[in-house]
Amino acid sequence: MSTTFCISEVSSSGYFKARGRRFTIRQLQQIQYLTERYFEEGRTAISRRVCRFLRWKQANGKLKEVACREVLRKLDQTGFIKLPSPRSLGAIWKTRNDDYVPTVVEGW
């Protein structure tokens, strides 16, 4: 992947803003490098590495992985980085069966 910076959403002052955070060109280039270097490890591993590099943490000290993955997806959509394909389709929630009638057990 080329290191040429070509994101149209970079402000005139030289940063990209997403999720309330400003990303400098240097940071974006490092994100690009981490994405290329750890491509085979998948999106979660990439987002953890990016969070550690940026020291992007929540108030409780945990990494801001969800916000980071959202930024990574946005950068992927712009063509600045190439993310690996998702390994799963995400959480699969079962729909509630409205015909379900709970069984009442006597003596409980």
C-alpha cells in the first residue's frame, strides 16, 4: 500500500477528525503501517494495536476498541487503509418467539 496521504477529510490544519478525536498525518501513517503489518491477524488485533499506539483508553483504563474499529472502517471506506474481511458477521441475536408460553412450576 502506498504511503501517499490522500484523505479528503483532512482539515487545512493537517488532521483527520473522527469519534471526537483528532488524528495527525503521522498518526494516520502509523495506522496505515499497523494495518498492513498485522493484516493477517484480523480487525480486532489491529484495533488493539492502534489503541495501544495512540494510548486511546476509556476512563476505566480499557482500550477504546469499538471506537477505534469505527475509525478504521471509516478509513477503509475512504480507501486510505485496507482492512481484512470480517471473520464473522458479528453477534447473531435470536428473535423472540411471541408464541412462547412459560411453564409455571408448582412449589417454587
